[in-house]
Amino acid sequence: VNPLFWSIFTALGVYPIIYALLLYPPRPKQRAFFSISILSSFVLGMFALAPYIALHSTTNNNKHDGDGDGGDGDDHDVLGGVVESRVVGVYVMAQAVAVYVVASGLFGSFPMDMLNVVIFARWMDLVSLFNASPLVHASSLDFALMWAFLPAVAVDDMKRRGLWGSDPVANWVTIVTMQAAPVVAPAAYILTRPTLPRRKPITHNSTSNNNHSQ
């Protein structure tokens, strides 16, 4: 098996985890849709994720305080703690590094044959497989879509964590790096990003006090 294709196929198992960590927490009314989209993406890839990403982006652009939808930052439950855990970040990083190890061909017929990966031989073989094999064709296109959609999702996550706009140069360097080093750079961001700010839930008492004060 061409190690480049095998690494693409492996990455398709890592990208859904990255998207799940970047998109979490969903708004309460979208939790079922979120869960179905993430689980389906392990089989259907971006075809399962794209509708949720579109809804997620639209909701973030049009959300209003006090709309009864709970907001994005109220999911500090057990699952939220897992998502924010550094242990999960380390796991994703290990999986991302594995993608590059597979691409290097270290587990192929020629253990030290990394030069072919760097130069042309395996790339040309991948092109031939892309034209001849429906599986390679579909997997490669799905990988490209996963790669292309990531910046929009990453920017949303950075905004929710108060990172976006604080240092425009650093922000764009982060996004460009994510695209220049697929899988591993997004994993590094997840590992090093700050914790999602905790939002105070809106209670009936606080709402009634605000109304009385007005």
C-alpha cells in the first residue's frame, strides 16, 4: 500500500476528532445534530460534517444573549472537562504524529526509504492510484475537504477563547500553519489552546432582578 495514501486514510480517522474538539460545545438545541454529525463523519467524512458546520457558523453569527438557547460556553460538564483536558490533546497529537510516520514509509518494504516520499516516486504512484481507484479518489477528496474547511472552524474556536483579534499576525500565522502542516498543526493548537472561558448561566432570579432594577 502506498504510504501516502495510507497516511491520508489514517488522517481521515483523526480529522473528525479534531473537528469535534473545535466545534464543542454545541448549543443545547443542536446537541443531537452535533453528535450524529461527528459520529457519521468517521464514515462519511466532510459530507456528514458540512451541514453542521454551516449551521454552527450561522448560529455563531446570529446568536443573541438571552435567546434561551444556552450559549456556547455553558457546557462545563463531564464531557466538557474531557474535551478541555490536556490528556485528550496529547492523544490527538500522538495520532497526528502517527499520520506523518505512516507517510514517511517507515513501516513499508524499505524502512529507510524516506527519500521517495520527499521527492517524486510515491507522489506519482499516489496520482496513479487516485485516477485508478475509487477508494483512493474518494478518500483524497474527503481529505482535501477536511483540510479546506478547517480554518473557518478554527477561527470560531479562537474567537470563543478570546484569541482571535488579540494579535492579528499571530492569529493568521496559526491558521496558515494549520494548513501548511495538516493534522499535526491543528493537534498542536488543541494541545496548547487556553481553556474555554466559563460563562455564568442565566437564572430566573437574576433575570427578575434585572427586570426590577430597570
